[in-house]
Amino acid sequence: MSFRTSTYRPFDATFPEGVRLLLIVNAAAFVLQFLSSSAGIPFTELLGLRPADVLVRLRLWQPLTYMFLHGGFFHLFFNLLVLWMMGSEVERFWGKREFLRYYLTCGLGAAALAFAFAYGSLLIGASGAVFGVMVAFALMFPDRVIYLWFVVPVPAKVLIPVLVAMEFLFFMRMDGIAHFAHVGGALTGFLYMRFGWRDRLDPSGLVSRWRRRRLRVLEGGRAQPAEEEIDRILDKISRSGLASLTPEESRLLEEASRRPRGRP
């Protein structure tokens, strides 16, 4: 998958810290898995999620640590690729702390289903958390175009629901892939977005607040930006991302974000 992106600039100075941290931790854990395996150390067995071990052996860390381990290079690569592409966009709007909280919550939601569907099995991988990130991306940027196989343009609001639906279809398929964990991460992300922080559906964090404000006049007599202009800028962000804004649009948005709320 790839983005048609005037907005996606991975080497930009504003490359999100949270995503960078997750990439580093996942890559480092993969290296440790390889080294420990060569040395005969049961690193994956200790940190991967086996629900029976959590409840019987009290390995209470496993529902958190499992999501940083992977079963092979391509398992790691594709998870981090999607995290890099979609997670970067989401974190730019939410900030590091809120993004990491969401990511870990989705990973824990995926782990929860393992207790029902894989009690004695070992589960590893960031896929559940990544599916949660995909859901957030689709809800926040529904019209953003993703190039499937780098060729076929598909809107996020179409592609991601189809991918999640496929995981539901293969929910109990015994093919070595924890489809139930993908469903758990996606479902947790959807519920979190819909019933937890509903404002997170507003990518800029400004729409719901701005549209409740009445037009006012700044001190010194300078008129505030028209409500229609802010709405236009917010719509542009939803379609194309923050990097598509002109300097003047960025200034107006920043001004609106700092303005005290007016009375209804």
C-alpha cells in the first residue's frame, strides 16, 4: 500500500515522536528475539502472550509486551510500514501521549480476545494495535486515497472497512494468523473513537469547538477570520492533511485554536 500524499513527509522535522518510538522499540525487540533464539534464551516465550501463563503463572506483563514481538521479518515490516504511514498522520493531530494511549489500548483489546479464542496458544505481533490505527485513520481521513499494491487508488473509507471485514470472515480460520486479534484491535479502536473521545473524530481538534463559537472582534479592532474560512481550512485538512495548508491558512488555524470560546 502507498499513499497519494502531498502530506506524507516521513523525513520531515515534524516526524512524530510516538511513531518513531514504536518503530525503534519493535525493531529492537525483533533483534533481541533473534539474538536470544541463537543463545537459547526463551525471550519470545516469556514476553509473548499465552493467556494460560498470564492467569496460571501470573505473567501479567504479557498482554502488553506481546505486541512488540514478531514472527519474522515480513511480519515486522508490514506492521511497521502501516504504522509509519497511517500512524504518523493520526499522531500529528492527537499528539504523542494520546496516540500512544490509543495504540496500546487497541493492542490490549486484541489481547483480550486471545483469552477467549487462544487460551493455550502463544500470540505475538503488533497487528491488533495496527488495525486500531487503521480504523482511526479511516474515521479521520475517510476520503484519503491509498494506493493498493502501489497501483490501485482506493479511498480509506472503502479499503480499511473491507480489510476489517475480511478479518471477520476469517475470524476462526486456522492458518497461523491471529485474525481474532486483528478484529479485537479494530473493534477496540472503533469503540474508543465512537464512545470514548468523540472529539478525536475531528482531526484538528477544532471543528466542534470552533463551530460553537460566534464571530467576535479581536482587541484592536481586527476582525477574526470568518467562520466559513475556518470551515474551509478544516475540510482541506480532512482531505489532504496539515502539510497542504498555505502559511496564511496555518496562521488562521493557529489563531482559531488559541481563541477563547465565545458564548453560544
